[in-house]
Amino acid sequence: MAIQLFVPNFRVEECLEQVRECLEKGWTGLGFKTQQIEEEWKVYTGLPYAHFLASNTVGLHLAFHMFKTKYGWNDGDEVITTPLTFVSTNHAIMYEGLTPVFADVDESLCLDPADVERKITAKTRAVIFVGLGGNVGQYDKIRELCERHGIKLILDAAHMAGSRNHGKHVGHDADVAIFSFQAVKNMPTADSGMICFREEEDDARARKLCWLGINKDTFARTTTQGAYKWMYDVEEVGFKYHGNSIMAGLALVSLKYLDRDNAYRRQLASWYEERLEGVDQIKLVPMTKGCESSRHLFQVRIKNRDQVMMALHEHGIFPGVHYRDNTEYRMYEYGKGTCPRSAAASSEILSMPMHMGVTRADVDTICDLLIRYIA
Ligand SMILES: *Cc1c(COP(=O)(O)O)cnc(C)c1O
């Protein structure tokens, strides 16, 4: 039996019940369950605002679009970012004509505050922080330096559903946090996400911008009067970025099991650690103290990574790589050489299978093979 990196664990009957409710009610779009998941997400995380989206990627774009127009940023203004991420993080900066400036990571594989500070210029407007695998890295220091320099902090929390820092759910002290509920993330739907602003006016504007700029306040007012449904106002160019009730239904089920699933991920991580700690030639990526991670990923570093990966494939075990250094991509090659620690990590990191179907025996099998093939 093959052991995959990620396998979403859908509670099928409960999901079907959610979808059935939508279909029977004749309401699959915006509203209904999208409102319900927003309310439940706010209660779960303690975050003050939440808007349900079609994906994390659209939320990242929305955040840059909104801050650029709100604060009068110019084309070519800079956003400090990590090369060790999924391309969405950096594309979202480009969508708005801003320039990704790469800073290096530390041993947690998250942004290193010292290098971030070195890369601040007169044109720096924001830092985007990726909590890789659910870990907070040195987020606290980055937040402090953003405040000190008067620049915005955007949290790409795609791996962080259920991650807590000093006992509180992550996101409350960023200007905006964006979560992903994509199928292989730790709170799976098919495709959806959540954007959580710190300020109410940003949340209100996001709600309009995610539905083409349509002002639903007028809409709601006129519908309650029973007429003039088309008499809404459109205030600015918006997007079709909001989520729908089918996805929200799946998210409601996933949220119900999120803490339980994350606890099992942490159990898997501690089994991996038990077997791999102290093994020469394997380095574990350290967790930050005070962080209760979602443990979306369990990453190790090995010198002969590609060789080990091929060998594991032969045994039906399929680990992953998160991520290839983005400055190796042609479109970001202008950043090549600026982040040596990211470049080194990129050729050494390996993400071990992490999902509800992995057993203790699987972990033992995987670790035996890892140890056999490391050089
Ligand atoms: C998956 C992922 C995204 C994009 O999320 P989608 O919901 O698929 O758009 C962004 N950033 C990181 C770090 C991710 O892993």
C-alpha cells in the first residue's frame, strides 16, 4: 500500500448532509452557509473579522490591492517576502504591480527578521510572512519590526488553520491574515479560504470587493422593502472572489474536526521526532517555543535528498518538497543569490507523509527507510 504525502480525510456523510441542505434549499452561492462558516471561524479563532473566499490566492491578491489603493502605494513599491513558499505568495505581490524583494529564512524556514530588516528600503511598504508548515518561526520579531518601521504585515496563513502562538490563534496581530482551505491543506474543502482583517473598515470593503464592488447594504435595504433588487450601488472595480455555500458546508465539517486532526498531526510529528532525533545526517526543522503548530508539515533536511526521495518512491512512499526556492523560477531569478540559506534548504528539505491515514507503524517503516538511504 502506497503512503502519500497528503490525503484529505473528508467525513463523507456529514459533508453530503451539508451539500444536501444547500441543494434542497436551492441556495449554493454567497450567503447562507458562507455566513455560518464566517461566524464559526470567528468564534473558533477569536479573530474579530472573517470573510469566506474562493481561495487563499485570491485573498492574498485582495489584501495587496486593498492596501495599495488605501495607502496610496505606487507601482514598483516593495514587499519583502520569502523564496521558500508556494508561488501564490509572490504572484499576489506581482498582480498589483508591486515588487517582491526576497529576504532569507532562518532555521525554522520562515523569514529571518535580521535579513528582513537589512532589506528594508524607502520603498518598502509591507512584509508578507508565511508560517511554513504551521510554525510561527520568528513572527513576533517580524511584527515588532514592522511596527517600528511603519510597514504593513500580511500573514499568509495557508498552513496555519488551528495554529496558536502564546495560546492565541494566529492572525490577531497582523494587519491581515489569509487562510487556505484547499483540498490538501490541513482544513480541507475543495477550494476556499478566509481573509481576516484587523480593522472593521477593511473587512467591510473586502465584502464589496469580493463581489464585483457591489454594495450589498443598498441591496439588503431594498430587498427587505421587497423591491428594487437591482438598485444596488457599485462603488469601485471589484472581483469575483467570494466563496460559496457548497464549499462553506465542507468547511463547517472540517472545522469541527480541525483540533482533533491537528492533535493527530502533532502526534505523528512526535513519532517522527522520536525515531529521527539524534540520527546523524538528518536535521529536523525546529518548532518555535510557545507555538502550538497545526503541523501541516513535518520537514527534515538531508544532504542526498533527491536520492532518498527516489528510493522512497520505489517503496511506495511519496514525500514532498515545500518548497523549491522561488528564485530558481525564471520569473523570480532576479533574486537568485540573495538568500543563500533558502537556496541551501531548497535542495535538502523533505516533507514526510502527514495525514489521518498514517499510522505509527507507517512512521516506523518510513523512518527505517529514511535511515537506510541517508548518506
Ligand atoms: C496553498 C498555499 C497558498 C494558496 O492557497 P489556495 O487556497 O490554494 O489558493 C498560498 N500560500 C501558501 C504558503 C500555500 O501553501
